[in-house]
Amino acid sequence: MTNLAGVFPILPTIFTATGDVDLPGTRNVLEYILAAGAAGVVFPGLASEYDMLSVDERFEITACLGEWIGGRAPFVVGASHPDANIAARLATAGAEAGAVASMILTPHEHAGDTEAMARYFNAIHTASGIPIMLQNAPAPMGVGLAVAQVAALARAVEGIRYVKEETQPSGHRITALAAEAGTSVDAVFGGAGARYVIDELQRGATGTMPACEVTEVHVEMLARHARGDIDGARDLFERTLPLLSMQAVFRWRLTKAVLLRRGLIGSDHVRAPGPALDAWDQRELDALLARIADLLPLDATPADRARMSP
């Protein structure tokens, strides 16, 4: 089983201006993520607008990712679906594409019923044969299980080996989960756009699963933390926090607005509902990016530099 650690960005689904899946654009963002030094990649997650994709679209993109990644980095497939049979098919498709784990949200249908929740996850693991990362997101996305419930599920379901903890306060919960779950969980990741990443790392998180628009900064942040340069990691965190705060409001729209400015995608179309950036927001985003231009140059992404290197 692969030991998961480091930065695992969520790959967004890129759409054309008319709303169709843009496979070349999605692949271009994947190549940027890998060139930026990410430890692995996740698709689809909440930041991928997974609930706006048909099951067939998810199968298609998952198969493409298996070909595109080609074993260069660990791939975690998002298999969240309220129907356990469909979730099992999605996880199995991921396994066939080379995924090392499936990330699955807690289903609302089984909230408050630990035994039913365990049966749901057991069925998926049995069908796919790959470990499960339990995504403990708060309502309305997930159920927001208590730490004791997460630990109980990990003990009851052998296939649950990882947790992505996004219910707040995530730092407190990561500390408590280490004590309560023990060896039932191999690794805990933070999420929530990496807005609490330093606290999570200090408390023992093995990595983070943020949106992808500042992947190279998150990679360097975790590298500094790993070598004991905590102040250096905090410096990067503090410099990017205004952008992450804006991302908390506009979510996938902010991610795609940055990717568009970096020349990585041709359209910032989104399917998911939510507030759109108006002209004032666009100017504010330009100002925020200008202040971190040394960290995130808009004229040369890591993918560009990789292609230009001899």
C-alpha cells in the first residue's frame, strides 16, 4: 500500500465556454500540478464540481487520468456517491486507472447509523480492492462525523486507511483522531483550501488536499515545514492567505480565474452554482496576485519551465 503524504491538489474539471468537458484543458492543468512538484493528485473532489458531472463523465475523465498520469505520481480517485453500488463502480474504475485509494464523502443517508455507514464503505472497498480515504466534510457537503465516529468507522472497516478531515476545528480533530484511531488510520490529510494547513501540520497531518491554483507555493510550504523551517512555511502561508480567503468565497470560480490568468485554460466556465466575480472582484484578484508575483509568476508556470528546460 502506498504511503500518502505531501501536497495532493484537487484537479478541477475544465469546461469549454459552452459547458462541455474540456479534456485537453483538464490535462494541461494536471501537467501543471505534476510539474509544480505535487506529491499526487485527486479527482474528482468538491473543487472538481464532482456533483455537476454525470457518472459517465466521471468514468471518462478517470480513465483519461490513468493514461495521462502513467504512474508518475499517486492518483486518488474521488468515488463519492450516495448509491453504494455506483460509488463502488467509480472506485473500481479508479483502481483500473491506477488509483492507489478512493476518497469518499460520508453519505447523508446513513447519518446517525454507524452500522449502515460501515456496510456502505465495506461494500465499496470489497468491490474496488483499494484503500479508502474517508472525507469528513461538514454539512451540507458531508455529514461532519464526530471524532469518535470516524475512529469507530476506521476500526469497523478495514479498508478505511486514510482520513481527510475538513470538519472544524480541523486541528483539534486531527489531534484527537490520532489518539482515538491509533493504528486504524495510516494518515490524516487536511483540506478546506489549506486555510489551516500550518496548524494541521503541527498537529500531525501528513499532507494537505487544497485547490490547485497555487500548487507550487503549497509544495514549497510543506517542504519548508518538513525540514524544520516552520517560520519559512508560515511566511508563505501568510503571504497567500488573502488569496485563500478569497478562494473560500468564490471556490472553483476563483481557482479557474487564476488558472485562466496563468494561461493554463481557455475558459473559466463553471457548472456549479455560487457567487461570480464581478468587476471589483476581478480587480481585487489582480491586486492580490501582483503582491505574490514572485511566488506565482503569471508568465511562466512550472509546466512552462519544465517544457523549456534542456
